[in-house]
Amino acid sequence: MEILPERTVERLSHYRRVLSKLLEINKEYIYSHEIAKLLHITPVQVRRDLMLIGHSGTLRKGYRIRELISLIGTIIDNPEKYKVAIVGFGKLGHALLNYLTENESNLHLVALFDTNPEKIGTTNNNVICYSVDRIPEIIKRYKIDMALLTLPPQFAQLTANQLVESGVKGIINYTSSILSIEGAFLEQYDMIASLEKVAYFTKPEFYL
Amino acid sequence: MEILPERTVERLSHYRRVLSKLLEINKEYIYSHEIAKLLHITPVQVRRDLMLIGHSGTLRKGYRIRELISLIGTIIDNPEKYKVAIVGFGKLGHALLNYLTENESNLHLVALFDTNPEKIGTTNNNVICYSVDRIPEIIKRYKIDMALLTLPPQFAQLTANQLVESGVKGIINYTSSILSIEGAFLEQYDMIASLEKVAYFTKPEFYL
DNA sequence: TAGATTGTTAATCGATTAACAATC
DNA sequence: TAGATTGTTAATCGATTAACAATC
């Protein structure tokens, strides 16, 4: 299959989540405009996304929910679960831990890392917190695929380099430090920029 | 001034942050390619962004850092500080509180809201945590502009409605619930979708 | 049948990048 | 002067939306 647009992948994740809820209440088929309404997007966009992943609906009946969920799974999931580590077990790291353990997903949280001796060695939601010194060892031993960076920004680049050298293939950088990465997919999420952006568009002169 | 593209606004936030650091070490002028290198973007993009905000550099000398920082401020900041509330004082809410108090910015955190009686009435980094029952009252009293939603997803839509009715003009929704908002700027940040997206692009068949 | 719906191509929109003129 | 840099327009790219054919 061709590589999908980033936005389509994000929406597939959304589709799966809302469809799973509908399956629980025994809905079997759904129209593109129903999905669109749930996500506040257009029906065309839904149909186009489904076209891209090669899913066919039934005219006048819509899409079979169970089938669609399982197709999305074969496309965005790995045959094996992705193994994930959280580097920096502060408040944000803890929030991510909760997200990952509360939400059923194809991601398997395998390790936490921190520098604080009081945290190192503890078990949190069944996941052990290791010293950051052991990053290369643990990443290689458990073949960890993805890392979430929630550590102080000044250590972000160095740690990212270590992670990639040890075999990590995807990184989400939640620190305010801007990283340069070779050989892995990088997603930056900058909370401050996001806050300042919303503040800008909140200005009174932009009200419609 | 014309309304700026979203991406430009985000980058302006980045420019300001890195330039402020350079000012501290007494750098006076900077070239577009230097800024570009720091942010891993192209020099053209930098120049175009600066063109959009009407900033002029000096040929062969570059841009005056102090001037540029202050111009960015007049564009993305408000004359008065934006007043911000965090709704849902869990781990993520706490992480955001730390971000906002550690980073000097034009955002002024005014209130926290939660349902937990043990949290209500406490003061955290000088900010009081109120009961969510008091949202309309407190939002109006302090004229809060922006709200960050970090509460359980099932309450997100209802709370967002209350916030907008009480005068909030910008919302960042960190819950996995997809919201529909009228009369305010809305930014969704869906951690699960973000994780699943990175997982998808982490797949071995996409390595270059 | 008429109306509703899927599936797909073409047009549009927003953002980035290429090209290049101006000039110190 | 030649080379480096800014500033700006035009071209390109990626994503969304419009238009519409197919068909139940």
C-alpha cells in the first residue's frame, strides 16, 4: 500500500475510536455523513480517506463497522505491538503513562526512564522506571520502537541521539527543545507554541 | 495587519524563544540562515515569515535581534496578558501548570478547576483550585480568555459550552473527545492519534 | 422512478519552496 | 567588483473540497 498522508492517518485513528464505541451499542452499518458528523468533518473527506485505504461500502447501506475497524487495524497497527518508552517521568510523563494504560491500543508501554533516585526502581502501572544511564541497554534488550521525550529540554537532543542509535524508530518530542534527528520519524509537540498560537487567534479583532 | 497563517504564528513563537536566548549571550544581529539552522527550517521560510510581519533586516548584517523580539511581541501578544484557566487538575493539568509558571510568556494563569474536594481550595504555584461548579462565576469575574481542557473526556463538551458562554474565546482540548464549538477558537490535541500516527510512520517499510 | 449514497476525478486552498531582482 | 544577503513573486506541493458519475 502506498504511504498515506499524515492527516489521513490521524483521522483513521479517530474513525477507529468512535466506531469502536458504536460497535459496543450494536450498530452494524454507518454512512459517511454519520461518521463525518461525529468528527466534525465533511462526508467527502471520510469517503476519500476510506478510498485511500481501499475500503468499500455498500450503496445505500453504508460501511460495515466491524470490517472497517479491522481494516484500519491492519493498516495503522503493527502485527506485533509497538513497544514504547517514556523518557522523563515527571508530571507529563505520568500523564502519558495514564493515557497509555487507560486506552486500549496497539502500543505497549515497556519502560520508563528518569534521573531521580526515588523514582528509579519503582513500578508504575506495571512498568518499571530505570535510570537514564541504562537507556541503550534497555532499549536494545526490549527492542523498543518509539520513545516519548518528557525530560528537561537541555537533555533532549543528547537523549534523542542515544535513543536512535539504540534502535528507536519514532520519537515524539514534548520538550520545548527543537531536535535534529536522522533515521527516525520525529514529531514535535511544542506546548508553548500551541498556547501562543491559540492566544493569537483569540484576539478580539479576529472574531467573526 | 492581515491575519497570519497558523504555521507562521507557531514559528514566530519559536523565533522569539531562540532569539531571547541569543540576546542573553549578547548577540545583536542574526542572519536568516542562522535562525533557519536553529529551527531546522529553510532560510527562505524565515525571510518570508518576517516579510509577513513587516520586519526589515539590514543587507549583509541580518536582523536586529532585540527589535525582532519586540516586534513579534506586539504581533502575537495582547496588550494585556491573556488570562488562562486549566480545567481538570490531574497529571496533565499539573504538567501544564508547570509549563506556564516556568516559562516566561504573555499568558497569565488565573485559575484551576477540579471536582476533587481534596484539590478544591488548594493553592498551587500561587494559583487557586476552584470547584468546577464555579466555572461561570470565576471565568466572568476574572475575564478569563483561554481554557485548557484536561478533564475526563465525557465532561469535555458540556464544560466547553459553559466556558464559551461565560466568555472564553480560545480553547485547547487535550481530551480525546471531539468537540464542537461556536464563537471561540478551538485547537484539538489528541495524544492517542498523535501516538498512532508516529507508530504508523515508524513501520519498517517506510524507512528511507 | 426519484432520491440517497458511494466512489473518484478535477478544482481549489493553504503552505512551502524555487527563482531571482535588488543591493550592500 | 564579486559574493552574500534580503525581499518578493511565481511555481510547486500537500491536503481539502467541489463536482459529478454510478447505482441501489
